[in-house]
Amino acid sequence: MNKKLQQLKKILTEMGSVLIAYSGGVDSVFLLKIANDVLSDDKVMAVTASSFIYPACEMKEAETIAKKINVKHLVIKTDELSNQKFAENSVDRCYWCKRNLFSKLAALAKKYKLNYVLDGSNYDDTKDFRPGRKAVEELGVRSPLEETCFTKDEIRSLSERLGLPTWNKPSLACLASRFPYGMRITKENLAKVDQAESFLRGFGITQVRVRHHDQIARIEVLKDEISKLLKEDVRDKIVTKFKELGYTYVTIDLEGYRTGSMNEKNIS
């Protein structure tokens, strides 16, 4: 793992200056920290997209961590739903999202005279269905954590060693991933999912997804946390809240949380 870290530092040093797509998640925080350690202050910029497709609670945390690392942080507005190819939610939805985002980041890198645009993809991401990778490749975005074969567990371990507050942060994904392919994505339903997940986290749930199936909310949590939802007083509060949000049926997925569960039916 230390060899990978040295290799990562070498790659970043050779790049000279970088703009990092920064979400405030485990991977992008780690990459930002290492880049800031090896490059001078004016050679690193973190850029975060503010959009309806990202949980509202994440922006403040991302800003706080960037300030703690002491790096220049820029927030830009993106409107993925204005692109009909994204809103109609086909299997290549992520391609259109990443194409839009990284085109904006490339323009910013040019404006601020930064040599490379980086994202926080790690080696584990290569094993998942990620159509957004096509856009990354087309636009010449670099993924140093993937290039150095850093796994998620290794990133968490080193993040803990470095004292980064995100070392044990639950994995995140944009809210659009809660919708089955082919179901149109709207601002109203994105907000509904965001509120539902925020409500569940209030019960001490660490990892949660509310999969939106029209009138049905399918809740995914870690298997050992399912019991938290089944306590009578908690269950009743969840049902009441979700019905207030507009769901007719509230279900718990007995398989528990898993990355990319919306791909299971649609992607072979």
C-alpha cells in the first residue's frame, strides 16, 4: 500500500497542477489531500457540482473538509435534467451526466491554467457498470487512484492514518441512481428520495438507499441494520413519513444494501 502511495505522489508531482472533481466523498477527499501535500497551493483546485441530483447535506460537508485541507474550492451549478437524454434515464444516463460535468471542468482547468482534470475513481470501480467512464476517457480526464490500483479499503485505511474525517464515510452515489432505467427523473422525485433517505439516517442508519419505484419505496440498508427499521415505533414513523412524501407502499429489501442494485435487472 505504501508503494501505491508513493506511485500516486509521483504521478501527481509529474502532473504539475490539477483540477479535481470533488464530491466530498472518501475517494475525492483522499485524492485532494495527497495532491495538496505534493503540489503548491496554487496548483490544486477542487470543484464541486451543486445540483438536484446530489444529496443536499453533502455540500456543506464538502466545503468544510476542503477548508480544513486548505485548498481552493469552487462550487459550480449543473442542471443535468435540462438534458433530455439524462432525464429520460436510459442505461447510458451516467455518460451524459459525466460528459456535461467534465466538459465544464475542462473549461475551468483551461481558464485557471491547470494541466489536468482528475476524478476520484478507484480500482474497485472498474468492476462495476459505469457508462460514465466513456466520457472520462473521451475528455482526457485522469483517474490516479485507478491508475495506481488503489482499492476502496486501502483508501479508507490510509485516510484513517491521515486523520481524514471521511475514512469511514458511507459510499455515496447520485440520487438519479435510485430510479429504474426508463423511469423519467424529475426534480420533485429527486427531492422526495433525498428527504426519505435523510429521514432514515436520523435513526442511526449508516448506509441507506431509497429506491424509487413510482408509488413504492424500496429501502436498502446494511443487513445488520434491518432490525433497526423493524422496531414498532421506528417502523410506524417511517411509514407515516414516507406516505406524507407521497409513497403508497413502503418496503424493505431483505437482500440489504448493495452497490448497483438497479443494474441487476437491466444489465447483463
